[in-house]
Amino acid sequence: QKEVEQDPGTLSVPEGAIVSLNCTYSNSAFQYFMWYRQYSRKGPELLMYTYSSGNKEDGRFTAQVDKSSKYISLFIRDSQPSDSATYLCAMSSTSGGTSYGKLTFGQGTILTVHP
Amino acid sequence: NAGVMQNPRHLVRRRGQEARLRCSPMKGHSHVYWYRQLPEEGLKFMVYLQKENIIDESGMPKERFSAEFPKEGPSILRIQQVVRGDSAAYFCASSPSQGGTDTQYFGPGTRLTVL
């Protein structure tokens, strides 16, 4: 079982739709949660960064963290064709050994927003 | 304010040759991370370095791979005697301090092709 599972693997929506992306994780030591966006053949770009459970909103993007369920989500409102990219969830921990600092990523969701 | 820089952006090597990938972190960042993205897979942590120190190399293959971050100059990821399975995108990220509390910013990546 992977430490971080992300779904869906691919998602196609019409322009203006609300997009929901999700990750579940098994390591309860994860405390920091991030969403990155990666355009084709580019490096990941940080979108959202949250610590502990709760919601965080930034423009059209909302990140949710539920540590009790080990579940995080990213919502995109009023999706645009320019949002078409791969979205990666990532997590890190500050506890234990020398592992803190490294990010553990989900497999990614390939999002297509069609006009 | 330059971001994380990586070079070369594309690198072609024949089996058995050496590959050297360079990463210059963002100004003011002293922590560097290397990740590998294989085709159809997510980003996988390889190594975490500070100046002149390897902090965590738990993701590095045991043979042929090495990394350094000297006092002066860029961080280097070296792959000796490359094989076809090393073909991937290699990303470097940097943070001002330990990534658990500070976010990591990624470079554009080096795409290695082994013929």
C-alpha cells in the first residue's frame, strides 16, 4: 500500500465546473500538506500549503485537511481551461529520525478543463 | 528574484556514461532536495542536503548515485554508468530552512534520456 493515494487519476470537466481532488494517507506523522500544480514538462509549482486540520482558501482554490480521517482535498471553483495541468498532493513530517523535510507525493491527477 | 535553476534542461547519455545534474537553489536557501519522476509515476524523494552535508539519502539507489552540495557552487546529482531505467525527469527543490516548516520550491527539472 502506498503511503499517499490520490484520486481520481484523470478528470475532465467543462469550464466553470467545481473540481474536487483528493488524497488519503496512512502515515499519521504527516503534519504539513501541500498541493502543487505541474504543467506539462515543467517543474511543480506550489499552490496551497496547510498545517493541521481545517480549511484554507486562496482565490478560487480551497484546501481541506481532515487529520482524523487522514484525508485532504483541493477544490477549484469556476474552473478555467488554464487550470488544465497535473495536480499533486504532497506531505511532510517533522517527527522522527532524519526523514523530516522530505515530501511524499501522491501519484497526481491529470485535470482537463474543456471550453 | 531568480527561482531554482537546473542545468542542463535536457541530457542525453549512452548506457555506461556518467550524468551530472546541477541545481542552484533560490537566493537565501540553504536546503536542497532532489526528486525523480519516472514516466507514469509520481515524484519520489531521493536526497536532502545542506551545505557540505547529506541529511537524508534514504531515497537514493544504493549504487551508482551520489549527491553533493559544496560550500561554494551548485548542488550536483551524479549518476555513474547510466542504464536505460535511469531515464526520467530529475527535479531539484530548495527551502530556506527545514522543509517541514518551510515550503519547497522546485526547479524546471533535467530530463535525462539514456540511449
